[in-house]
Amino acid sequence: MLTQLRDRYQEVSATGYQVLIITPSNRSFLEKFDEAFGPYPFPIYGDPSRALYREMGHVSMAKSKLLLKAGKALLKGGSKTFFPSDEEQKTLVKKAMKTHDVYIQGGSWLFNESGEVTWSHIDTAPEDHATIDQLLQQMK
């Protein structure tokens, strides 16, 4: 999703909306992430305690459910399903899988100028992200 958002950032920013990303990571990990996968034209902030995630209604998927999904994906597509081919990126992804809450589900939120939520989508599974087209439709 971040790559797609970066690729279509001009379209999104043309709507007048500002983009900011909140992740369940700490600052030092985000700096390494940006070095390996960035740069990004929008700010990425960390919520390592996941307080904001919980306040907004996000939940962690049951480990058994996510592991079952991961096993199916691994059988279908091999390790390339999870790991980038770039070694620096692969190392970072492996570290995240060991040290971060990879079970927490993300989402997309749109706020008006007064800070009120005008639209939201909370992911129910890793493949359940709102698409950039869905976001753009809601922004117009």
C-alpha cells in the first residue's frame, strides 16, 4: 500500500488532502525502513504502543488465522510472497516479523479540516486494504 500511495501521491495531493502514515513501529526502525524502502513524499510516524491504533478501533488478527494465511501464501508463492529480493529490505522485513506486532490490522482514515472523520476503512485481514482508487473516490 505504501508503494502504491507513493506512486500515486500526486493524484492524492491534488485533491487537497494531506497524507500521513502511522505505523506500529518505533523511530529507529522507521529510520531503517525509510533507508531501505524510501524515500516517501509524506511523513511516517510511529505508534509503538499501538495506543492510537486501539483508540481508532484497530485490532490484532488472531495469530493462528494469520499463520494459516501465511502458510497458504507460502505454499502458493514461495518465500517471495513475504520477502523482497533486495537483501537490505529482506533483512528489515525478517527483523520486523520477529520484533513487531505483525498481527495488528491497519486501515485508512479521511478527516476534514475540523479533524472530524469523514470516511474510514479498518482492515479485517492483510489483503483487505482500501485501494488508492477507493481513497481517491472518497476524497473527491
